[in-house]
Amino acid sequence: MPKRKIKETKPARRLGKKELLIAPVAMGAATLVALVIIPAIAPPPDPTGVCLKAHNIETFQLYPQVQVIVDGQQMMLPDGVGKEPNSKGEECLRPIHTDAIGNVVHIEYIRPIQFNMGHFMKIYSFDNSTISVVDSSSGANLTRTLNLTNYDVEYSYFTGVGPEEKWEIREPSEFPSFPADNKMLARIELTSK
């Protein structure tokens, strides 16, 4: 019986400079596509348009205060701000909403996010022309719908207790983000024209 020849293994071929660059270049291109090109083509959804799956289950929660003053009289935010049907007609709870009549706004989201007064006003005055307030001056809670074109609107916020801590803002979008310590008091002042 003839003897078999054992094949000798060839030493592994060394990669050239071009082959060594293929993996890092491919990873860089994939990162570029994921971080720059895809968000430009299909940006993530606006967080104010997201519907929460359930109430009080998200890990990130804030409770900033928002005062509404109409002609020198303090009003309250109605219950149900941020609870409206979505485009399919289903009930939708937005990440910025009110849980009860008062001046506390509830912010909850799946991760820490920076919402400001501009985001709140986008939900509170979804048609950009009216807001609802609760007037309790007569002893009963009466809901009033105010047309913003009939008022001069001023925005401000307080970061501390003293009057020197008041900051006036021209537009709600210029507000800083609601802080995690809930010490900011945002104010909307409406004065009849």
C-alpha cells in the first residue's frame, strides 16, 4: 500500500494595509449612517406627540409648577391637559399632562428628557390660539376657555423665593428646561387688551 503524503500547511498570509483598513472604515461608515444620515431622513418622533403606554410607570418623572394669572387673578390649570385622542381616535396621554386641577404639571417619560415651557404650551394650547383655565373665585370650579388674541401674554419664571430671582421670557421656547429638583415656578400672565 502506498504511503500518503502529508500536506504541509502554508503559513497564514499577512494582511496588507488596505485589508487592515476595511473593518475600521466600514464601522465608521455605519456609525455615520446611524448618527447623521438616518436621523436626517427619518428623525425620531417629537416627544410631545408620543402617547404613554400607561400612567405613572415611567422611570423619569417631574412635577413643575405653572401659574396662570388672568387680569391679576390666579387661575388653575384644568385636569386633562395632555389627555386627548390621537390621530387614530384612541385616548392618548402625552408625556406632559395634568393629573388634577391646580398648578402642577406632571412630566413622565421613558428616559430623562429636557422639556421646557415651549413643550408644555404646545400641548396646553394645541391650536395656538386658546387655553382653558379653571376659575375658583366664586367658590365653584368653573372652566373658562380664553382666546389668546384677546390678551397680552407675558411669560416669566422664578428659580428661588426672592423677587430678584424672576426672569422674564419673550417666548415659551426660550424657557430653560424644567429642573429635576422641581424648584422652578413658571408663570403665564394674561392681561386683557
